[in-house]
Amino acid sequence: MKKIIGWGVLVISLFQAGGTLASDGKLSLEMLYHPTQKERFESKPLTRLFWDQQNRLIESQLQDGIVRLSEVTPETWKKQALPVDGNLLRILTSAKIEEKEARRLAEMLGGQIQPGLYAYLFSYRNDLWLLDLKSAQAKELTHTPDQNKDEALLSPDAKTVAYLKGNDLYVTDVASATEKRLTLDGSETNLNGRLDWVYMEEIYGRGKLHAFWWSPDSQKLAFLNFDETRVPLYTLSGDYAQPAKTERTRYPKAGDPNPIVKLGIIDKNGQLSWTQNPYPDQETLLVQIGWTPDGHLLAAWQDRVQTWLDLRLYDAFSSASKVIVRETSPAWTERLPFPIFFKDGSFLWESDRSGHRHLYHYDKNYQLVKTVTSGNWDVRQVYGIDETGNRILFSANERNPIGNDVYAVNVDGSHLQRLTAESGTHQVQWNKTMTQFLDTWSSLKQTPKQALFSASGQQLKLIDDPGLPEKMKGLQLAQVIQQQIQARDGFPLESLLFLPPDFDPKKKYPVFHHLYAGPMASQVNDRWSHNLYYHFLAQQGYIVWILDNRSASNKGVASAWPIHKKLGQLELQDQLDGLEWLRRQGWADMERIALDGWSFGGYFTSYGMTHSQAWKIGFVGAPVTDWRLYDSVYTERYMGLPQENPDGYDRGSVLKAAGNLHGKILIMHGTMDDNVHPQNTVMLIDELIKAGKDYSLQLYPGQGHGPRGDAMIWSLQKARWEFLKNNL
């Protein structure tokens, strides 16, 4: 289950604004969501900068289909135009691509252009094309417009492109545009190189369908094969159209058969070999595939319920393998990033073995040399290894549990150094030699800024500091306060308040309580947000309250492990502890609290409304209503198999507690939600009717896990606002 931001969260588009702002600084629902009347609050975009393959600092600008690249001298900030033909529009139209489509492609490709990289893939009229900036030409690589081609991937030497047609792998030679089919047995239930639904959603990332990886020498591909024969079909009835646009997906729910997955190696001539299955007597998941710098295959395997992870190295023939790192935990083991290799063959490995994400150095013989980082904090991202300076560069939440900072540490674990001064959330690009970095950062109180820094963290150039968008300066904004509160056992919970602009602590205010609550998915983050919906509610006299229960706080996976096999139960305790803190403040009307969440937040809202009496109304968005109804990989990670944990599934079920519903709920769901199926909502309604409980319902025809489009969102927000006004 991917984190879905509740629809109470609005990120204002950063485009040209239209209309006029209310003279009293007040927001209206129309200004935020109406299809034709909504305002867009301008914010000056930050300069687009990046480091190229030659370690140069490059500024990129795109206008009217023309990419302009300039080399920036960091010491003087002087800019020199680069003699790269970036007139994409001219190149594309010269290839007889119609102008309207050429403009769209130019905009899409423009953001990818980098000096030193000359080859870029794109699709036009269902065929693959190559944009070759060296020859200033666009070349058609395939000639079968009647067949869809997707997930195209250039080889490292840019001489071959691999892609999928249906459920088979193909390659095309770039020089001759000659196509070769590599696999021959793809079908509806046999997928070669294409991820199935549950692997895409829960392991490799929504929208990423390719399951093949080029070797470093560009001569072969590792790929996954999925046998879906035993995976149950789920049907989404497309009754929003005539004829009905029904969709059928192979979707394993908790306890159902998973796809049978094999790892194969195939060369450009179609020579195929299968790796040996090292776990023939148990169900497993293949969660990472890749190659070492010297061309050996690596794969990370987990057991079905994800209690362990083995990183396996394959022999020169990519057949037999051995475990080089094994991870276990008291609950579940997260999918971990691939190792980063040093020139001497040793490698850096990220692990949660201590309950926090830290770095470990292994030698070339796969023996642990050193625990590089440690402590009650987490490494967030490894930027790279500076072998010249003997340093590892990474981000972590060591100083700020709801943000991150940039750090350096010696390879032997000594001299941990924070390189960022201002607290908040930092996004960083290091140059190739690790001597300078670009930092874009913001905080709850600081709008986004961008600057260039030295390797020691000294600011060399403040590049962008646009400040508060001009239109927001006329608004009566809420008072935003972040605080840490203590749970009943002393665990520090992170929370956020939006108080009315004219807040009076002697008054009582109704509360709009938003959450997500899912494992390792925090809502309280130290970064700037154009979240004007919460400011709108504050202007209307509501307090907005956001609280991360400990398992959602992302403060080390150990903080989430206690929920293992009992989703819902401990999260509820933390949220009630938060409400107790709110009660003690004196200004919250504890009889008028609304609970709001989408996806896992929708599950928890329905769970809270049926397992406590703390909330008067609930906004239940796309809820899981019984974990037996959700997919196998996500659910079993946290709950185990239903047949082995029936009590945990029953205690976490909303369906079984529907008769205990307290207060009023508004259920919202897209009718074509392939993630949290509408079955969850229909079965909940059935149980509510049987129990004589009332409910309100908003369906969104043809919509997936989150409604999209101006009309749909306007309808949703109107319904939410009316429900809030009428019932709280």
C-alpha cells in the first residue's frame, strides 16, 4: 500500500494565477477547488541546476521547445552557453513528427537533457524512437505501430534498446534498427520481464513495470518471469461507461497464492538460462535484482511473510549463488537498497538490524569490517562514497526527527560531521568528485531555498530565496505549531496544529483530526507546504490536528515492530494519547472532533469510529475494512498469514466491528480502485445495514485509488465540507 495523502491536503499548483483574492484575506472552497474559479498561488520556480558527467555545473532552461544549457563557474557564477544543439522542436519536426506532438515531446525530453549524454528514448505513434543529439536527428527504431511497446531501456553503451511487447522481451540494435524477440512464451499468465500487479505495487514501486536489468557490459539482461496461473482474478466492473469498461487483474489477497517467480539471464541473441532456486521448499519473494561493477549478478530474496532477507551473489555463469548478507528481525524485514561498491571490491550496506537504518562496511570477502554509523536515528539516503577523502556522504534525521540533514563520516565510522546548518528537509546533489553540493531545502516556517555548498558545508552561493508567494502575503494564515507530546509510555509523538488566525485560548474549538497512521509513513514533516485547505478550515473556526502514531513516525523500524500481527490496536492507543494531550490544553471541544484519512488513513478512520467513541464524525477514504481483503505482500509483512493469525485479523477488522460504529461517517471510494478494492466499501456497507447503522456515501465513477480531475475533486471537497458543517 503506497502512502496516499488525504484529500484534505492541497498542494497549490505553481502556475499563473487567475482571479482575485478576497479583500479580507479569507479563503473560500471555490478558491481552492472550483474547476473554473480556483486560484493558483504563484511561487517563483527555483533555478534548474545539475552536475553533468564531466563534473560541470549546468543550468538548464526550456522555452518554446528549445533547451538552453549553460555551464556555470561556481567561483564567479559566470555562465557560458554550451554549444549543444538543444533545439528539440526543430529536430523532431525535421523527422516528420507533427508539430503539436513535437512540442509535447520536446517539453517531456527537455527535462532529461544533460551534456555528455546524447541518446534519449521516446515513443511516437506506438513506436520507439531515439533522439540523437550528436547527429541532431530523431530516428525511428521500431516499425510496428499496431503493437504496443513499453518500458524501453537503453543499454549502458547506448547501442541496444530492450523493451516489452505484451509479456515478452525484445531488443533492437540502434545502428541498424533491427529488432529481435528474446522470449517466446509470454501470455496473460506468463510474464517475461514485466512485473505483475502485486510486485509493482508493493515491491518495485507503483508505475514501474519493467522487470529486466542490463549487465554492465551491455551483452545480456537479467529478468524476472512470473507464472500467474494460480493468482486469483479480481474484476472491477466498469459500469461508469457503455459498453462497460471492465478491468480484470491478477491480485493475490492475504493468504492467496502468489505468482511463482523465476530469475533468468538472456543475451542479445536469445540464449536463455535460468538461475537455480535456492529455496525450493518454501515460498519466497525476489525483491532486488542488479549487477556488481564487475558483472556478477546479485539478487535479494525474502520469505513470503518477509521475516528475513538474503542478499545472494551468483557465480560467473549466473546459476548457483551464495548468501553474502542475511538480515532478520523480531517482526518483519524491510526491502533494502543495493550495496554500494568501493574500488577494492568491498561494499557499503544499509541495514535495519539495530532497529534503525545504519551503514555497515563489508570487505571483498563479504565479512563485516565495521559498523559505520549507529545511534537512535536513521540514515535516509546515501549520496555516494568519496574514496579520495575516505568519506561516506548521506542524509539522516540525527538532529531533526521530522526532517533530515546532510552528513559526512569517515569510512571507519569516525568524525561524523553535519554539513547543513539550517534545520528542515534537504534535497542534495553532489558533484562527481564530492567536492561541492547543491542543496534545496525548506522547513515548516521556511519557504524553499537553493544554495551551493563546499564539501565542508560552507555556503558558497545563495542561488534562490524567493520567499513567501506574493498572493499568500494577503491571506490570514493559520498559526502553525509543531510539538512533541508524550504517549502513555513516554514515547515522543510528533504532532502539528493549525490554529485559527484569531485564536483565543479561552474559547472552545471543534477539531479536524487528519492522519495516515500506516507503518513508516509520517504526516508531520519539517518542510514547506502550500496546504491552504488546513488554513481555510482554521479561518472557519476549526483547529486542524495532525498526529503520527509511533509506527507511522518513521523513527526507526523498531518503533513500528510492536504493531506486528495486530494492525489497528496500538495505533489507536497512540492516537487516543494524543487526544488526551489535546484535552488538557483546554481549548479543544472534545465532543466535536472529526477524524479524516485516506487509504491506510481510511482504514484507521473506520477502525477508530468502530473501536472507540473519541470522534464524532469520520471521513473514510478508500478504506481497507478487513485485512483479508488487501494484497498479500503488504498485508502479510505486517500481519502474517490469515490462517496463522486469525485473532489478529479479527481484532484489526472493521467489518467485524461494524455494529459498534459510533458517530457519523462519510465513505468515499473510486469505483475502479485497483489498489484498495471497492469490495472493502461494499462489504462495510452490508455490515452497517445489518447492524442498523447509518452512513453517507460518495462514489467516484471510473476513478482509481485517489480521484483525479477538477470536476471529481470539486465534487469530493464540496461533499466533505457540507458533511463537516452539518455534522460537527
